Amino acid sequence: MNPELLQRLETLEINQAFQEENLERLEQQVVLQQKQLDQLQRQVKSLMAQHKNPGDESHTQTVFDPDNEVPPHY
């Protein structure tokens, strides 16, 4: 085989390996983002349920009131 063709073939193989590695990283990122999206959707559903049922004390949190807070230096 001619040296020029061998060089071109080697370059193509290197590029293909690089593209495979990038594709794997992108796939991992997509999986991670999908997990985060699923978690955020569950949180939104939970917040919407809490908003619809404001009398349910099991999900309410104390609201910050600056008038009742003691400064940190006391």
C-alpha cells in the first residue's frame, strides 16, 4: 500500500476513535441530565400537590421572618 494512503487511513482511524470517545461522553451526559430532569419533575409534582393542599402540615416548612431572627453576633 502506498504511504500516503496509509497515512490517510491512520488519520481516519484516529478521528473515528476520537468521535467514539466523544459520543460516549455525550451519551453519559444525556443519561445524567435525564435523571436530573426526572427528579425535577417529581419535585414539581410534589410542590404542585402541596400548593393544592395547603392545609396538609406534613409538607409545609417554616417561612423565614426577618423580624424574628436574631443577628449572628448575639
